[in-house]
Amino acid sequence: MFKKFMAKIGIGSAKVDLVLRGSEYTLGDAIEGELVLQGGAVEQYINKVDVQFMLALRTKKNEHRRAMATIPFDCRFMLGAGERKTLPFMYQLPKDLLISSHAVAYYFTTNLDIAAGVDSQDNDYIRVNPPTRFTNIITAFEELGLREKHDSRAFDGYAQEFEFFPTAFLQGSVREVEFIAAIEEEQIRLLLELDIPSFSQEMEVKREVVLSNELLADVARLRDYLQQMMEEMIENPNAYLQQRHMMGYGHGHQHRHSGFGGAMGGFAAGILGGLVLSELMDGMMGDTEETEGAFDGGEEGGGDGGFFGDMFGGGDE
């Protein structure tokens, strides 16, 4: 009788553990493992088990958490005292997720619903990486002397943006190089943007660049091709030119990436809807002292960067 009472208040109760085969995955990968249910001090009836795939998204002032998917398990059974049950687990990562960064993190939350008892929960964190052919684009930019900014890989409400500043190539003529990407089976498409400073206005020179898998496999060729594309944009800006006033610029009703389909991060845009869109589209993503303060003492972290600091050390890939 005493054991049953203690189990009802969570002491000696059944537990659940999601055991994954790894902690790092690539977009589109199948995540496999097993769900382990361990009986407690007494027999207990299990009402329900489910696993939620969670996104934690950090903005300048807030942290947003959303369930990207819920994987239910059809199990209503009695779990005996000390009994151990295992169930196979598999989840297919979407190909248009945001990749993990200083502002984007993922974890699985496993929920065990125990009849007349304290429910059990288990969190398991993973890192979501891009495929190698995408990483080669970053390497090619670096070989051109373009350094990725500390707050790159942020989500703007529509897609994940990658931002670089020139240290050699384009230095003095371009303030910033940005792109968003659509990863497809046979190629990767970039919407490439060069921000050119000028008196009273900022010019955005923008073009779509298609990179075949064959080109993506050769970093030297890829570097030279990207250099050629950007040189053409500088030499003939009127062919790609968009202008915006540096003062009073706003996104308006039409997002500046709205004509570029299939971009990385589209899955998150669908899940988040309009809940944080206005905040994100106002350019409030960043990694500042104000950002760090917003997460001090949070439920998943402390003063060293909180949940995101614990996961990734606060840095990008």
C-alpha cells in the first residue's frame, strides 16, 4: 500500500527514456532508436505515450518553442513492477527545416501518461546539419575571403538567412553578402544578394543562382563560379538592382523572399504561422547582450547562455 501511494506522487513510478542512435543528423535523415519504458516499484497502467519533435527558436527578446510533429504510440497496457518494455522509434526529418545554429535548436520530448500517477517526461536533444554539398557552399565563400557573421543563420519569418562580410574579395565595394537556399535533389538554388552602400540609399543587387550537384562536389570550381556570379552583379548592377531607402525601410505586405520557393526554413514558417512572424520580420533576430539576458535563469539554462549555450556553446557550425 505504501509503495502504491509513493508511486502516485511520483516516487518509484514508471519512467520513459527515448534512446536515439545518434545526436547529429542531416536534413531529410531518418532518426531511429527505441523507446524504453521501465516499470517502477508497483504495477501501473499506461494510458498513452507520445514523442514530440520540438523547435526552440530564439529571437532578440524572446524564446519560442513549438511542436514540429507528434509521434504517437498505440499502447494502453499494464506495466508491471520492474518490468522493461522497448518500442521501436523512427522519425523522418523534413528537408526544409532550419538547420541548428545559435538561434535554432531541436529536441524530442517523450511523454508517458500514467493512470492515477505522476506522468513521466524525457528530453533528448539533437543537432540538425545541412548536407555536405551545402557545407561546400560555405567553404567556397570562406575561400573567397567572405566571413560568416556571428548572427548568421537566423530565421526571418520566411527562410533561414546566411550573412557574410567581405575581408578580401568585394571588400570596399560591398557591405554584406546574403543568401537563402532551396536544397533540391539534383541541385541547390541560392537567392544571392549583395548590399552595396551608397549615399542616402542602400542598393540590393539580387539574383538567383543554380548550383548543380556536380558543381557542388568540387569546391574549387564552385568558388570560381560564385566569384564570377558576384563579379557580374557588381559590373552590371542595373540588371539585378533593387533599391531601398536606408531610413524608414520596411518589409511592407510582401516579403522580400516571397518569389523564391522551397527555401530552407519553409517548414518552420508553416508551423509558426503568424505567431512570431511580425517580430522576426522586423529584423529582431540577433545575438546581443539583450538576447543573452532574455534567457538567463530560464527553465532549461542559466546565465551562460541558457538552453542554446548548453546545446551549442553559443556558436554556429
